[in-house]
Amino acid sequence: MEKSYRTNSSHTLSHMWTSVPGVRVPYADEFQIQHAMDEGALVIIVPTVRTVEEGEAGRDWTYFPPLGKRSRGQGQAYSPEFWGNVPGGYRETINDNVVLIEMIETVGGAAQAKQIASIPGVDAIFAASSDLGNFSGYEQGDPDYERLINVVHDAALAAGKRLCGPLAWLNRPDFTCFQAGTETAAIERGVADELGPLKNTQGKPEVGPYAAKK
């Protein structure tokens, strides 16, 4: 089965995506990742991967042996309501179906991006936009900032991995998966597109909490 790469993010294990269950864990940690997987995640995003060791830890706790070190736990992933009845069995097939995305957000991470991208089991590298600027001190568009992005770009492509970024980079060359906005923003965009010229033509309330402030 070809892996899917449509991405979004979540801050807790209990708030997983509604289409493809995925989790952005706090960091490359056995507890966090294994619990996310046991809850049924099919996509794991590991933020702020600074070193090869952190990248390997993200891989180790995402995958069952022989590729990783994930233990066989308990959780809704094993239930018939989730993946318990998939053809071939959940334990036997999940390594082929989970998507692992690791985010490069620091100068140190960029320095080791080539090695991180080459880790077996890492499916995609995310060139984090805002936090790369946050940690490096460079603004988006600065030559030094763009050089860091290019380092991550080249590392992902050299390793044959997907290159991910924010939705605003939809037209940047070689970026093929993106972090979308919130579900509310997506719904608003869809409604605005559907309404077309009728958008914002309804009358405005004059009283109550939604009335325009005078």
C-alpha cells in the first residue's frame, strides 16, 4: 500500500485527525510515540529533531521490530473498530502503512539533516518555517534563512524522502506534503468558495454579541 502524506498537526493524543489518524507528538519519546501508535495513529510527526539520535529514536518507537523497537501494547489500534481486523493483521502490516515525518527546526538539525533524512523508516522531512526562524534568528526571506531551508531540501531529496512544509509553500519546488491550517479555517475557505459573490452579503446584526462595535 502506498503511504499517504497529507499532513496536519495535533497537540494531544486524544485529538487525532478525522480523516487519517495522525499525531504530532511533543518529542521523540518512547511513551509519547508508542501511546499514539497504540491509540491508532497512522501518521507520526516528531518536531524539533536536532540530532541523528533523536531521529533514530522517533523511528525506533514508531515501528515494530525488526525496523524499530516498539513493544506490542494494548489500545484501540488493536480493536476491531480500528485496525484489529485489517487483512494480514495489524502487527504484521502496520510497519508498511505508518508514515513517519520528522521536523527540522534548528540550525543543529539542519547540520545533520542529511543523516536524519537517511534514517530507514523516516518517510518525510519537514522544513519547519516559523521555528527555524525562531531558533536561528533569521527571518524568512533572509539569505541565511533560505540557505538553511535549502540544506533541508537537498537532504530530503538526496535520501529519496518526501519534503514537507507549510501550506504557504505550496508552490515551492519539490515540496510535496504540507501542514494545513485548522479545520475551522478549512471549512471557512470551503464555504467562501461555495458562496462566491454571495460571501459577506448577509445583513449585519445591530445588537447582541456579534454586532459591530461602535
